Amino acid sequence: MTESGAGPTLVLVLAVAVLVGCGVILLLERSLTRVLLGIIMLGNGVNVLILLGGRPGGAPIVGSGPVERMSDPLPQAMVLTAIVITFGFTAFLLAVAYRSWYLSGDDEVPDDLEDRQIIRRAGRNEASAADLGGEGPNGDPEQVDPEPARRRLRRGDDGQ
């Protein structure tokens, strides 16, 4: 903020733009580690943007000064809430990336079968066929209805 309290400085606005821009670029990658860094950078950029929307001033404590000179507490509360939400989402995404790395040896998200079919059709300028449904319960191989899980017998319960 500026000394006179007129609004945000150009440096803070550029910092928000760089954080959000880099965060979006990293979110578009296939590596979960880069997606994680993109979430963190995007969250920090949005938090700074929310803080820039508040009124600068003194601590918003009743009785510490005139109300006109107090800062706006709402953006501060919103940023604290956003920090907690971003932390939880970061922990979840970190667990997913670790699990992916543990199972497959890398954290890159692979293409699925439908993505490859769409790329092939786009290369041939072919429109995809419309799925109108109506095949019935056994006619569509994508519709899987698993069998119910069998119950385990308890000790001493022979099922008789």
C-alpha cells in the first residue's frame, strides 16, 4: 500500500500478476509436483489480491483508535481462511503425488484411452459418434456393475 493509503502500489499488483500467471502455467503441466507448486503460487497470489482490496490502517481492535483509521478486518479473515483451505488441499495433493510416485515411479498423469481417441479423431478431422444410449444393461461395456462383496465369516461361525 502507499503511504497515503490511496491504494496498492504497482509492485504489489505486478507481484499478484506474476504469482497468478506462474501458478496457472504450472497447473497446466502433467506432473503432479508442478501442479502442487501451481496451486501454492495461485493461492498466494489470490491471497495478496484479497489483501490489496482491504482498507489500510491500524489494527482493527475496538478502542485502539478512531474507526476511520482502522484497517478492514474482513479481507484479513478471508485470507486466513484461504490459507487454511490451501494448506489442506496442498496436503491432499501432496499425498496423491506421493502415492502416484510410489506406485508408478513418477508423478506424471498419463493420458487415458478417451484422450488418445480424441487426439486421433481430431488429427483426421473426424467427428466423434454420438452416444445415444439405449443399448440395454448388457450392451455397453463401459457400464460395469460389480458383484456384491462376499461377507467374511466370523470365528466360530461356520455358516450352518
